[in-house]
Amino acid sequence: MRIIAGIAKGMVLAVPPGAAIRPTSDRVREAMFSSLGERVIDADVLDLYAGTGALGFEAGSRGARSVVFVEKARQSLDAIGKNIASFRKNRGATCEFEVLRGDALAQLGRLDRQFSLIFADPPYADDPARLLSAAQLRQLLTPEGRFVLELSKRARLGADLLWELEREATYGDTRVCYFRAARVGR
């Protein structure tokens, strides 16, 4: 698995051993970042259920100002640490990284700043409605920010007034949903 564009293009990402991790494929990452375009430049990014950190590192490579990774698995945290060290070796890399250990939903209430991009790639077995109904997640997104959720194409989103589904795309078994905060008064 490699970074596909930007200052760290071609950088090989450390991946924890075993099948517990389902890193976002190159094809899906390329489509996601193509859709986001210049939103990534100077963005403050939150990468929930970070796994290898591929989404956050891709954002950093493409010009994000900062990335906060949230992950609870020890092997994934070790891989993220290795990937940060490798990323920092790239000449001109200026993205700031922070790693928070713990459950993604539990960490939401502990964050004290807003993000212009939030990525979430929870295990496919998790119910996405739990994440979508978390008021703390909505409060972490800037007014013009975007929340990008990767999930199984079979997962049900449910109805939630906190988010407006801007668009979605399916790639094999993966569905990517792009949300913005619901407008007040709708």
C-alpha cells in the first residue's frame, strides 16, 4: 500500500499483520481525494478508525495542515507511528500529526477543536447510524467542512437530521458517502 499523490507520492505505508485491518484501496482513495479536490489543501483532518492511517497520510501528502488519527488497536497504532516517521523524512513535508489511542466514539467528546475534513472507516460490522447520530461528531466539523464515511455497500445509513448526504459512490463492496452538516432550519 502506497501514498498515491502529493509530496509523499509512492511512500510505502506500514500495514499491521493479520486480516483485522481493511485498508482503503488505492482505487477508492484516488476517487475520494479526486472528489474532495482542493478542500484538502490547508485542511485540518480527523481520521477516525484510522487503521494504517492511509486516509490521513494521503491528506497530508496532498497539502493538509494537520491530521489527528484516532485508533484503538495496538498493532495499528504501531503502524501509524512508523508511517509518521517515514512521512517526516519526505523533504518539504509540513503536515502536523497527532495520534489518539482509544475508541473513536469515546474520543469524540475529548477533542476540543474543529476539523474541515473528517474521515471515518469503521469496521463493516459496526452500525454506521451510531456514528452518524453522534452530536459530538457534528460539532467537530467546521461549517463548510465535509465528513466522508466509508462503509459496506450493504450498510443502512438510517435517517439523521445532523447530516445532509451530498453524494455517494460505490466501488465493489465499498460505499463512500460525503456529508455536510445539515443546515439549521431545514
